[in-house]
Amino acid sequence: MRIADRMSVIKPSQTFVVNSRALELKAQGMNVTSLAIGEPDFSTPEHIREAAKAAIDADFSHYTAVPGIPELRRAAGEYFGRQYGVTVPMESIIIAAGGKHALYNFAQAFINPGDEALIPSPYWLSYPDIVTLAGGVPKIVYAGTECGFKVTPAMLDSHAGPKTRLLILNSPGNPTGAVYTQAEMDALVQWAIDRDIFVLSDEIYDQLVFPPAKPATAVGWFAKHPDQIAVANGLSKTFAMTGWRVGYLAAHPDIIKKITTFQGQSTSNICSIAQKAALAALTGPLDCVERMRAAFQRRRDAAIRTIESWSWAVCPKPDGAFYLFMDVSRCYGKYAANSTEMCTLLLDRAQVALVPGGAFGDDNCLRISYAVADELLTDALERVGRTLSELAV
């Protein structure tokens, strides 16, 4: 059977591969805890669920405009205004089936074959494949634990070239939880603008930043340079709506029109019911978000205290999201030579599922998601610690 050549250059998401294996073992009766999946363990807030029920009862079940219902596009633009003082007009917003869909569609509409995209590493594992599928060339800019997993303009400068057309930023970051200050992000965006490089800022975790840190955004730059900035966001992480699949993108109206054309030939509009739920989320209270953020911060602090007691692990304290990116390379040796083998070993011996850092561009590390109940997190880390301590050199 003939398969398209492009399928040979993309890889399955390691996050879902690992979590699927953990679920298989759990179904076999093993006491497996998954710290692999990037999904809040909270329920979608009640007022959002009620809005979806009301939409069903009102038979809001037909096609909508491809870029989303007008009131939701306005609400997404007004979100930026409430949070950052820059309201984005409706014609600069498109609603997508999750943040990943928004990023994919942008890449398809923007990247030409051979265009280079700078991707700070460690990176969210889908960025390189999204660029590659659009015909682009990912250019990885590595920033390790000694940099707090954050790149600088000088680091970007050493990787940029005449074909560099795009810079992808992500703060708070997946897999590291690293948060750029506004000054740090401003310096990166200014560097790109000075070189006529477009900036795509993925801000999906912007509400999950732990005080005293504050979220940084590129939306202020969008107001000044709409032809060089796009900002992606979504509801999956902030409102525990992963399965609802709602994301949105702010970009120049001309880009939005092109993405609308592309989306119209692929998915058309996203689920009408999910759009009504998203409208309730973006226009409703945020106290539910604050409760989730406080829980994530508590879990982060507990996990960091545990990891700091491990002399053979290095893990910068993250200021956002719900991930830890832990360097365990001192434990590599006879039984595990890389992050993939280490995750397999931990699943077999400790019955804990983590994601190999190699999938995110750093094979020295493992990603831990602390989006699980406190007691599960504590128990899982104890099991991981016992196993890794036996391997440490």
C-alpha cells in the first residue's frame, strides 16, 4: 500500500504513547500512576458545562461561520484587553479546535517550503513537526538547566540566517514550566522585529503563572506590529477543557482570512456547542481558575521539595504551567542510556509513567506532570526517587 512521503517525517506524540501504555498496564491490574499527560485533573467549571447544556437545549447544533461565532471571536479579543490592556478586534481572531489546531493552521498559512523557524529548546514536542509538515525547517536553539530553560537574543542570533522567517515562543513553557519576564520577552520580540522575523507566541498557559512571577505576553507588540506578531491561546489548560477542543489565534486580518480559507477546506467551524461553552468561559468569573492555579502551585512546591533532596537530580523551579523538567543524566548507565530507556525502566520498576525529555529536545531530562491529586503525586515521586537512587552514580 502506498503511503504519502510526508508521513515518514512525523512522529507519534510521546506524551500520548506513554500515557496509553500506562493505561494498558493499569487495565491489567497494576498500580500505575501516570505523570505523563498534560491535562488538569479538575472538572470543567459548572457554569461552562451549564452553558453547553443550554446550547444543546436551544438546538444550537448547526454549522457556524468557519472562524467562529462573532460573539466568541469578540470575547477572545476582549480577553486580551482585560488581561493585558490590548483588545484585539474580532477580525483578527479565529477560533480553532484547540491551541494545537490554531498553531498548525497558522503554519500552513504562513510557512513556505524552505523557510526556517527558530524553536527554543526544550520545546513542546509538536512544534518541529508542525513546521516540517508546512514544508519549513525547524532550527533548534537549546537552552539547558543552567539557563533556566530560557533563550536570549544572543542565542537566537547564533542560529538565525537568511532563510529564518519565524520565531516560536512559548511562555509558560511546556515541558519546563519556565516563564519569561515581560522584559525578557520584549527583548526577544524586538530582536525578531529588527530582523524582519515573524513571532508566533504560544500563551496557552498564561493563567497558570505562580506569584510573584507574572505572565508575559506578545499581544502588546501585536498592537504595534500586527503584520509581524501572532498570539495563540486556548481554553484547555486554563479552564480544564482539554476535551472540548477550543483554541484561538490573534493575527493580522489578512492572515486570519487565509487561515479561515484553509480551515474551511479542512475542518470548517469547530463544534457549535463547544463554542457556546467557550463563550461562557471567556466572559465568566475567573475564581475557578484561581483555585486551580493555587492547587498547581501547592503541588509544584511539594514536588520541588522532594526533588531538591535528590543529589543526583537537577530541576529548575518552574514559575508556571504544571510541569517539572528534571535532569537525571547522572542516573544513566548500565540499565538506561537515555531518557526513553529511563522512562521504560521507571514504568516497569516504579510503575510511574513519565515522558522522555528526548521528545522535547533534551535527552538528559524527564518531564513530570503534576496535574494529579496531591497524594498521588507524593506517592509517585517517592517511587521514582527510590528507583533512581539505586541507579545514581
